[in-house]
Amino acid sequence: MGLLKDSNTIMSPSSQILTGEWTSQEPSETFRLGIQVGERLAGGEILLLSGPLGAGKTILVKGIAAGLGVDPDEVTSPSFTLVNPYSGRLVLFHIDLYRLDQGASAAHAVDLEELLRDESAVIVIEWAERMGRYPLPGNTWRIAVSGDGDDPRKISIEAV
């Protein structure tokens, strides 16, 4: 079985990001979608991930990292470290805000303003909704992952 998709490709000034909705039947399909996203990144993108615990957000990030030339086995959830940097074709900052209080203080706790200064890096933020209305630059994408247990995952990607 393959990833079921209903997608478009939308162009931003610096990259081609897949947008649309996909149904993933298993983690390997979520990983492959992440690779497709990662291969299209050009730097400067911010990907905001949301979804319940166990939905597959970190699996998706492992795929994005692989698409950027990072060994996916090195990618772990930064739940306790908050930010994990990886070097590949581009620098990837993997951020997890799950353990932080809601609001702009979450963004300040990971020094997001400093990370955003690296315009060639890709920033992926799990539990991004915890930032509230923190202002982000224009090259921002929302990725929602829904489903848990053995159920298929619905993954949607849209420009913010």
C-alpha cells in the first residue's frame, strides 16, 4: 500500500513545498512523506507540527531530516533538550515545546528569535500551538497529524 494523497505543489520564493492532505497507513509511509517534504526544502522554512502524542510527528521529522541528508537514526524527540540541531544539506533545528507553558514564553525558552536569524536553516517545531500568537516570518507551513494507535494517520500541510 502507498500513501494516499490529494495534493498540490505550491511555490514559495525559495522552495517548493507539498501542500494538501495524505492518509498514511503505517509509519514507513509517514517517513516517506517526510522525505518528500525534506527534499523540497531550500532553507528558511518553518514547519509547525501539531497532533496528539503518538501520532507520528517525530517519524515525520525523521523523514524530513533524511530528505535533508541527515541520518534519521540520529534524530530523536527533543522533549527534554527542547532543541536538537542537525547538519545535512541544510541545518535542521528540531524543537519540541510539549513540556513548556503555553504562550510566547515557550518561544523564548528555546531562543527561537536567535534560531530564526539563520535564514538558511530549516526549523521544525513540534507542539507549535504552545507558542500562541508568536510572530513568525512568511515562509511558515502548518503540518497537522491526526490519528493514534493502529489507525491510519491523516496528514495535512498548508501555508500559514
